[in-house]
Amino acid sequence: MKQVIRLTESDLHRIVKESVRKILNEYGEGEGSQENLGTAYMMAIDGVHSIYDERMKRAENIAKYAAKKRKEHGIPVDYFVKGMNKARKK
């Protein structure tokens, strides 16, 4: 069963920062360490991007659905925009 985890941008930043710090401590210095660190860095960045991309796709689908329903029911755009502005204030 999948579990939904909600993270703020600062939470995500903190998690990546802590992970990088742990990796730096594990790899330390020596032959090949920079290559290993570069690989770990890109893996972390790719993970962050995939989370962001997934959320953006979900938000885009919700927006398209909402716009479709607004048109189907003949709701004026003013009400739709009013609802969006109300949500932004939360």
C-alpha cells in the first residue's frame, strides 16, 4: 500500500542536505571519491525532480478537470478565479 507523504519545500531541502552530508561522511577523500560523490549528487537531484514532476502533473490534471467542469456548468470565469484566489490565501 502506498503512503502519501506531504513535504514542504524546506522539508525536502533539509532531507537532501542531510543525505548529502551523510554521503560526504561515507565517501570521505581518496581515489574515486569525487566520481562517487558526483553520482550520488545526480541521483539525489533526479529524485527531487521526479517528486516535483509528479506533483506538477497531478496539479495540471486537477486544473484541467476543474476548467472542464466550469465550462460544462456555465460557471463564469470570475467565480473560478475567485476560488483560486481564496485557495492561494490558505
